[in-house]
Amino acid sequence: MRARAVILAGGEGSRLGVLTEKRAKPAVPFAGKYRIIDFTLSNCVNSGISDVMILTQYRPHSLNEHIASGRPWDLDRTFTGGIQIYQPFRGRAATDWYKGTADAITQNLSFVERGAPDLVLVLSGDHIYKMNYGWLIAFHIEKQADVTIATLNVTREEATRMGILATDADQKVTQFVEKPADPPGTLASMGIYVFGRAMLSQVLEEDSRRRDSSHDFGKDIIPRMVTGGMRVFAYPFQGYWVDVGTVEAYWQSQMDLLATPPPLDLNDRAWIVHTRSEERPPVQIVKGATVQDSLITDGCVVSAGSRVERSILSPGVFVGPDAVVRDSVILTDTTIESGARVERSIVDKSVKIGKRARIGARVAKEDGKTEAPENSGITMIGKNAQIPDGSVVPRGSIIHTDVTADSFAPAPRKATSGQATA
């Protein structure tokens, strides 16, 4: 059967803070050399699916530039599928900004149906995982399902943020509750669906006529299919999967990659994660530098006397003499000057951190004896920010994009959570 993948990549991604001030969430860099959407795209091509649609919406420019014609994923095709990117448009029909995941596909349904694919695979562009969609499709066909949902077991805390299912012995879904305050179980939807083309058109057209609908798969389409007696089945997924929709999940999923062995193997040559790579020189690690449990990508320079521990350095990062980078994710072309310390932080592209600056510094309580609760937080530095020499940015603080040195206080002063001093 011929399958077409539709990747939903239009989410605003506001929970990722400064990382999505200038880019769509699926375009956020990940693990040094990748973008988040690379994992879903690579799953498609590694599963033999070469007919891919991407639906974008918010700040799509960097995502469009990254994907372009799809060549890194072997999707620059004309007659055998290939990749197509669609954005919201205004026309004679009732089209506008997408109101939900289902509405996004409804507004592009004529393109989804073009060429009459047998199956439509609905995917998200902001998850980190490896999955052979061929197995998912085979399960769907075997069960003669109207829709198949990829599922995995999560913690009870995570279950409150996800769609939760109950199934019978044959994996048929008997209950579906979206983001329950008191979860009836821990089997969660991954937001991955397989529909027959005709069934997808039917449920979307019915949903579009309902004024009480939020036009979302998890909130509306799937629950109505379950209560309506349709054949809804749950495909059990056993591997590593993360929705990197929050700062904590984004940071932790990259720290996971530094484990031995990592839960997601980026060195698996049987399942390559493809991306658009930049032309950069080899990594330079100068004598006297120390690098431990870290991922260092092309074009990085780690100077004498510096330490990089449990961190990820993206292309072109410069770590100056005697600087320390620990438990952090540093994005492309950031400069960390001599003597600076960066701890438990996410630093966006083209940031300059001045000499002896402290990013993610621990803050003591007023009694000076114990550490404040914000010491467990993650410091965020936005794209192009300029941190002056000697600055102190407390742990858990946020420095927004394009902040200049003039924005900092001229002299050291007592800082509270969310403030920075110079």
C-alpha cells in the first residue's frame, strides 16, 4: 500500500522560551548538528516512506531554509513522492490560521488526497525518537483498523499532559481521555496516527462542521471515533521517545545522549539520522584542555586550560582559555571568553559570553548558608545576546534574544532569580 506522511510542524513552541522567539519548534537545533524535525524526517526515509508533506505555520523561515528541497533526506524527487512544504493561506474557501491539528490537515485536504494514497500517516515534527513506520502500518493493516495510534507507557505525572488510552486484549482502544487531571492509566498516545485516506477525509469533514469542536485529533477526532464504535487500535512502542516541548525536556533529552550507552544511539549506521550539515573545519582541542562525556561538533575550538564536561557544543563554538562549560547545551557560533563559567544552561546561536562571566551561577538564600530553589533551574540565553565581562547570570534566569551589553547593570549588585548583573 502507498503511504503519505503528513508532518505537523506549525506549533508556536512558546514553552521553549527564547529558543522559539525566532524559529519554529521543529527547527530548534538538537544534539549539536541536528534540528528536531530531522528525527521524524529520518524515520520516514528509513521506513521507506518518500512521499512527505510538511505543514508549517509560526516563524517557518529557518525551517524552510533547513529543509529546502529535501536533498539530505533523499526527498528531492518529482515523480516518486518527495517533500512538499505547505503554509496557511487565504482563499475563496474558509481558510485561515490553523485552529488545531485536525484543522491543519482539513485546510490542506485536497493536497493530502492528491494522487490517492492508500494510507495517511500523521506525525509531529517536534519529537525525538526512532521508529520504523513500516511496522506501524503493518499492524494497522493486520487489525483492519479505522485508525491506529502509536502508544507508549509513561509515568503518572507525564500522563496528565498526554492523551491516555485503555485497551482490550486485542489492543483495541476502549477509552481515550485527553490530558486527564486524574489519569485512569499510563498508556499514552504519541500523537502518531495511521488512517486510511477515505476514513481520514470522512472524520475531518464531519469535524469541520461541528461548532463545538476545537478541531484537534487528541481532543476531538480520536475520542469521538472511540465512543462512536470505530475500530481504533493502539500500536505499542517500546523505544526511546521524548516530546521536547519544554525547556526541561529539551535539556534533559540531550543530557540523555551523554550516557553510556545512550538511550538513543546516534551512531547506528542502520538507522542514520539525516540532516543538512554545514561545511566546517575539524574540531580543535588544544593541549591542556579537558573534555569529558560531551558531544563536540565540527568547527569547535576548546582552548588550553578549559574544561567541557557533560555538555554539547554545536558547530563553531569557541571555548576560551581557562573557561568551564558544564551540563550545558551551546548552540552554533557562540563564543565563551577566557575564564567564563557556563553551568546548567542552554545558550542559543551567536552569543558572546564575556571574560570571567558566570552563566547559571548558583544563588544563596539570604541567610547565606543554603542554596535557593532556583539552583535546580536551567538558564536560557537567547540568540545574539552579548554578555559583558564579569557578568553574573543566576541559575534559572532568562536573557532574551539580541540583548546587548548596555542592557546590563553597570556594577555588581545583589541578584534575584531571573535577573542578571554585570
